[in-house]
Amino acid sequence: MKQKVLIFHKGLAPYRIDFFNEVNNTFNAKFYFDHKSHADNSFSHFSENYLNSKCNFTINYLERGFEFGGRSFRFGLGFILKKEKPEIVICNEYCPVTIIVFLYYVFFKKKFRLYTISDDSLDNCIKRKGLRSIVRNIVSKNIDGIIFPSKKVCHWYANNISQKPKTLELPIIHKDSVFREDLAKSLDIARKNIGLYNIENKKVILYVGRLVELKNLSVLINVFSKLNDPITALVIVGDGPLMNNLQELVRAVNISQQVYFTYSKEGYELLSWYAIAKLFVLPSTFEQFGAVVNEALLSGCNVLCSDRAGASSLITENNGLLFDPYNEEELHGKIKNMLSREEATINGIITLRENKMPFTFDEKIKALFANL
């Protein structure tokens, strides 16, 4: 008989859907979300219909409650726990919902196994201070385990916080076969976009994500302008409060003919850019993980990844390089180095490139479930 698993999560983030689907396939699972969209609006450009179409499980929302100080406080959690009688409960980070479930877990003397998922990079773990650090330490030391995105973070936690809970690894990655099947379906759109944006016979550098300060895009644009290479193009897929400022910077450094802002994309439109790009760059100064790095690698794209991002754990000598996001000279040199190995984009894209991930989703999910 399948074990009963209860999942509480902030929102239906696209990078978690494959994980949720596998939980539903393997266990007798129920899913409850705080919001119909991801709590920090990072993925607000993904339509509800698009996200729901990817799920093989029933979606339930915690509708009773209120928002305060950017946090979601929800009622009725005790009723759900009594009703469902789970053997395993998996929560998200150390948010109010997790704290309430933790108190229930303590009060009723651990009638289920309690885990939480932490998306923290090693840099985030080391720098976490104040109340969030206190809550993390109290909760995580008194539950059954924490699911971290990399072995480095698991080891840091065991050595610096506590060896009492299990530390389990699950990087924020897509199921390879599902992602690449959709990627193959995007090739017609990729060919269309090459013509539409006039980037045939160019080497395309890609960024995907929010246009906010911590993504460090002004540095990427400045570095790109110094390449002084007419056969390169920079494509920025995303939206955010810095859109106008970044467009003004592009004009100021006189590279408007080489930089393309596509605004936010989802589905095959988004995947088409991964199929086109020769080099993906994530220049963030703060990044818990960076699911886009996995998407780029699954698409066969080499990656330059900030060493502050949790997804730096996905980079090997065979698929990319790491860099200090505060060092423009280093980023400039590594972009030139990586582009020198690439051929220009052509309009006749007919097949997918080789997957450059160092491991598979199935390998990681199998190991996780075996240790819950």
C-alpha cells in the first residue's frame, strides 16, 4: 500500500511540477497551496491554465487566512492533518504554514514524519541572519529531515547547524524526458524567431528571468557592450521593474542593434530561446537556486553561472564555467572564451543538441524517495 503524503507549498512554481508529479505517482498524495501563483510573483507570467496542464495531481488551495508582512497565514491546517492522517508531511522553507504544521507535529508527538524543503544556496545559508535564522534553527533541528538543493548545502548544514535531522538532496531540476519532449516541439518557433529577430549567423547569449536588481543585468549588458563583436546578440527574456532602465542602458552604450528584449514568455515560446542560444548567462548576486540553469543545460546550452547561485552545483568542466558576479573583467573574459568555441546560429535547426546535465531527474528522485 502506498504511503500517505501531504504537501504544503507556497504556490505552484513551474520548477516544482515534475517533483510534485513524481510524488503523486509514487505515494498516496494530497497537495495544498497558499496561492494560485508563486508567492513572490517570480513566475506570474506563467498562466494558471499552462501550469495546471502540466500537473497530474489535484490542486487544493488554503483559502482561509490572511497576508501580513509579505507572509501568508492560513487557517484549518490542523483539520487537514486530522482528516488526511498522513505518514509523511513535506512543507516549504520555514514560512508560517510550516511553523503551524511544526507546532502540530510537536504537540501531537510526531504522529507523522515531517520534512521541509529549503531552496537555499550555500551562500544563502551562510549569510542567513536574524529571525529567519532563529526560526530555521529551531524548526530544522526538531523535524525528521530537510531537503536541500545540493550536497554542498547538506554538508554545510550538518557541520554548522545540526546532524540530528536527515539532510536529503534534490536539485531544482526538470524531468529530462518531459522537458526535452517539449523542447523538440519548440523548434518550429525557434526557426521563426531566428528570422523575426534577424539573428541568423549570430552567436546568441541568453538570459531568462526577472528584470530586478539582484539579477545584475546592468553588469551583463556592460560586459556585452565591451565584446565589440558584431556577430553576437544578447537576448533577454523576462519582465520586471528595471525594464525601462535596462533599455536605456542598452541605448546609452550603443548596442541597440544587438540586444533584444522579448518580455516574458512561457511554454514553447520560452523553450525556443533555449534551443537557439549558444551561451546562457546567470549573473545574479543573490540566487537561491536558479532553475533556468537546469533548463539551459537540458537544452544543450553551455552556461556561465554566478558562483552565488545554488545552481552552480550543476556546472562541470564539460558544460560551463562559474564566475564572480562582482567581477566584470572575469565575466568578460569567460564570455569571450566560451563564445570562441561556438558556431553561429543558423536558421535550419532540425534536431536537439545533447543534454548537458551531469545527472538525471530520475536518479535524484529515486534516491530521495528511498530515504524519506
